[in-house]
Amino acid sequence: MIEAIVPSEAVAVEAFDDPPGPELFPEEEAQIRDAVDKRRREFATVRRCARDALARFGVPPVPILSGVKREPLWPAGFVGSMTHCDGYRAAVVARAGDLASIGIDAEPHLPLPAGVLKVVACAEESARVSELAERFPEVHWDRLLFSAKESIYKAWFPLARCWLGFQDAVVGFDPASGVFTAQLSKAGLVRDGAPLTGLTGRWIVENGLVATSVRLRDTSGAPSS
């Protein structure tokens, strides 16, 4: 599913369950030592997806640890993103020379819990979500908005190394093309000599899930002062 919305430079691997497999590396075990069984299984499966993706670039199995903001720490020369939710795990990896950054997210295709949309969306986005829900009721646009903002943050943080809140990106969806755009109100990245103010991503609804992706294609994105 996720392969349909990531660029051709990236390799995507996904899983819909948690089959038994290789043990975690000791360093990974240390990070998950106190987790409940469900968290351990999704942690292990999504890393198996990531290692399978890296293997397609010829990278031998390596630990994939979590950073200070729980972001995956990729081998030198690679960028990527991971996501997991009930019934789905996925990882996407690309060479750093091909993509500057990539973010993916998957969520159950269900309405957001009560009150969450008020946290996620500004007034403009809430109005858009209501309008889209009337026109295209087969899609849970509130959940899609949440997923898009998760992908945006995952693409943003590895380059900017600073927080990007839900209200720092205003997202709009094109129902016909499966594309979304985001206007950024927070300075943090410079691209081609100017602050990065917008991002474009893709979305899909399939198999009872929503999934989103965002990428920066070149390496000119850099932290601003």
C-alpha cells in the first residue's frame, strides 16, 4: 500500500501482522526492555521491514535505534521513515543523495476520537474537513489530516531538528489526485536560499487504512539560524 505513494527513489516494505522472526539487536532490546508485548511486537516488525528495505540497497542487518524524539536513526548515507498502527507496519528507505528526507504515516481509517480534531486543525482546516466530508463521505478526512501532519513532522524533524506542532502546518487535500499541500508557518528549514514555506505529499485510503507520505527530493534543505 505505502509503495503507491512514495517516490521511485525509495524502497518500501510493509507487513500486516507480526510473524515470528529474528531477535532484536541488543541495543534495540535495551530501548524496548520495559515495553508491553504489543509494543515489542510492532517495534520488532517495523524494524524487520526497515532492514529488509535497507537490504535491497545492499546494507547488511544493523540496529535501528530511536533518537531523542523517537525518530529512527538510519545508517550513514540513508534516510527513511517508519510507521505502525493496528494491523499495519511499514518502513521506507532511500539513499541520502536521492532524497533529503521522507516521512510516512498510516492510521486506521476511522474517525478521530472526540476532541482530537480541535487539537490537530486550525479553523480553516476544520472548515475544509467538514466540506470534504459532505462531498466525499467515504473518506474520514479528519483522520487523513492527522496522518498528513504526522508525515510532515517526520520529514521535517530530521533536517530541522526542532519541533513542528500541529498548528504550524496548514494542510489542504485534492480529492481527485491523492495529493495534499501544506503551508508552513514556522521557520526551521532553508531551501534554495529561502525559508521552506510549503510541502507536498500524497495520500491513499486502502484496506481499512489511511496512509500519507511527504518527501524532500534534494539535499538543499538545511537548518536555518
